[in-house]
Amino acid sequence: MTKPDLGVTIGSMAMKNPVMIASGIFGYGDEFAGLADYGELGALVLKTITREPRQGNPPAHRTVETPAGMVNAIGLENVGLDAFLRDKLPAALAHGTNVVASIAGDTPEGFAECARSLDGTDVAAIEINISCPNVKKGGMAFGVDAEASAEVTAAVRAATKKPIIPKLTPNVTDIASVAQACERAGADAISLTNTFSAMVIDVEGRRPLLAAGTGGLSGPAIRPAAVYRVHQVAQAVEVPVVGMGGIWNANDALEFIIAGASAVAVGTALYADPAAGNRIVAGIREYLQRHGIRQVSDLVGSIQL
Ligand SMILES: Cc1cc2nc3c(=O)[nH]c(=O)nc-3n(C[C@H](O)[C@H](O)[C@H](O)COP(=O)(O)O)c2cc1C
């Protein structure tokens, strides 16, 4: 069989394969420079930025390892929009693949301001982070409410022609209705999931281990729960879905694709293996060849129920 076609499209963003890096793990790309060929991947989603720089939560502790995962409460530490455009974006673009900027704000207009400034740049798409569990204002406060999620999406839609991808929180009763509200407000794709709200307690001190008190659980521990939500959302919307949550290898990525994701993102796994994304691309190609499937898009949502 000729080489299978791994290409997928998310809005107007054409990707050479469906594997992305998830926001926040990779910084702006510079922290992982030289550890793998990130240009081989479909897209790189950079750390969420806000209009003004943020310090994030106190460093002790921002992360805790847990069984098959980790809980983090970074608190959206970031360099701010201006430094991002000046110092970070050019190096990220030099990887030679799609760069997706991730944005957040305290108000819909805060998100829109970031989107407007990104409109004239070479970013391929904009992810809208309405799902961060680790900030007091904004973040998940939007994502837990379908109407507020739609309001942010509409504000960003009005500010940019780039493809926009609201990123959803799993910490809701009905994630499909949030996805549908975002789709109606102009989303080109939906990504999910962000982390699951979580807490770890130091029993000797009887205090939370994280400085912020609570955080978000990621890694293999959340994978089946994330696959289920991706499946629910893929059945509820017409736009493409980007699936993530505990993807460690090609088999995990294929679960999300078969559940309905057009693309997948790899996050926590990069701490264990910075080349996890590259490994997963190779594994998906091998699977398609072995099953005689010509293009990865034929596999999307192919689950037999
Ligand atoms: C340390 C850390 C920082 C993160 N920062 C962000 C962020 O800035 N923006 C965002 O949308 N998601 C952020 N996430 C969530 C991931 O992008 C991803 O949605 C989540 O971790 C589930 O995928 P995974 O299990 O493969 O890591 C972060 C996750 C971790 C572990």
C-alpha cells in the first residue's frame, strides 16, 4: 500500500498529521528546544497568554505527582501579549509547523484584545482557554457556563479571522451543551479536555499540598474520562474536535480518533518523553498501514457501537 495520508484540517489550518502539543507543557517552545524535531508534528499549541504578564501561583508547590498522573496549579504564569509577540512567537514559528496561540482573559474583551493582536501574525489558529481551573477570575469560570463560553467565543470571533478553538473543561454536568454553544458562537473546532479539578492533602500538616489549595489532574489517570467526553462532544457538533487527556502512545491517540477526534494533543507525556508526539505520529502511520486505511480522516469517529 502507498503511504497513508495523515493530513487533517481544523478550520483553515492544514496539518500534516493529527498530532499536536497541548498548551502549557511545552512553554513557548523554547524550553524543549533541541529535545525532538517538533516541526514533524501537526501543530504546537503554546502556553496560554494574557494581555498583561502574570506571575502565577507560588512555586511551592505548583505540581504534585499522583498515581498515573499529576496535579498542577501553575496559575497561568505567562510573559504577557507584547513579550510573547516580540520574544517568543518568532522562535516558535521557526520550528516549521503550525503554531497555535492559546489565550485567556478576565473578561470576553480581554480575550478579544489578545485575538485582535494575533490576527496579523503567522499563528495558524487561536485556542481559547475557558477551562483553566487554577485562576481566581476568568478561566474555568467561563467554561462551566454554556452562555459565558459562547460570549467569549463570540467576542473572539469578532476580533479575528483565524480559526478559533475554544478549549473546554470536563468539570461540568453536560459538556456537549457547552460545545454546542461555542459552535453556535462561531468556533471552528472544539478542543477538550483541560484538567479535572483535584486536590492533594499533606496529612501530617493537614494542609493542601498545592499552594493554590486545588489544582487540575492530568495524565493517564484521566484518559478514559477524557475519551468519553470527546465522544460525547464529537456526536453533538459538526466542527472538528481536538482530543486530549493522558495520551502516552499511539494506541491512546487512536482511541481518541476512533471516538471522534480529528486531531489529538499530547501534554503530560512530554515530561516523561519529549519525543512522545513524534513516536505517536509514527505509531498512527504504522496502524493505518497495518489496517489498509488510506487516510487518517477515514478513522475519525469510526467507533462501532
Ligand atoms: C503543567 C501543566 C500546565 C498546563 N497549562 C495549560 C495552559 O496554560 N493552558 C491550557 O489550555 N491548558 C494547560 N494545561 C492542560 C493541558 O493542555 C491538557 O489539556 C491537560 O493536561 C490534559 O492532557 P494531558 O493529560 O495529556 O496532559 C496544562 C497542563 C499541565 C500538566
